[in-house]
Amino acid sequence: MSKVTQEKLLAGIIFGDNDNEEYIYLPGGEVGSEAPLCVLERGGSREDLPLEEATQQVHRLALRPCAHPLWGKRSY
């Protein structure tokens, strides 16, 4: 598990792959919670993941900081 990736998720960075339509992010409502849940979007489906598992998926899927297609562009 990467502590840096965890901290980036907690800071609001969206990790994704626009070509494969895969995204992992921490919803605003989870900020400050005791056991935050991230969202994994893949195609049209959504799944909640504990922060540790989300971090593992970011690395397994080789996701990079990106812009979510519905929420506009961000520069990283």
C-alpha cells in the first residue's frame, strides 16, 4: 500500500484512466470519516471500496491523476 496514494485520495485527487473509463476517488461526504470509503467507477457501475483497498486498486489498474469526465478538467 502506498501512503502517498492514500494521502492524495484523501486530498481529493481523482485517479483514473479515461480510455478504459475507470476512476477511483473519495467523495466529499467521506472526508474526515473514521473509515472513509472511496468510489470505484468502471464503465457504468459504481462500487464502494475501503481506502486501503482503493489504494491497492489504483496501483493494480495503473491509474493516474486525471479529470473525471463529468466534473471537468483539473491540472496536476
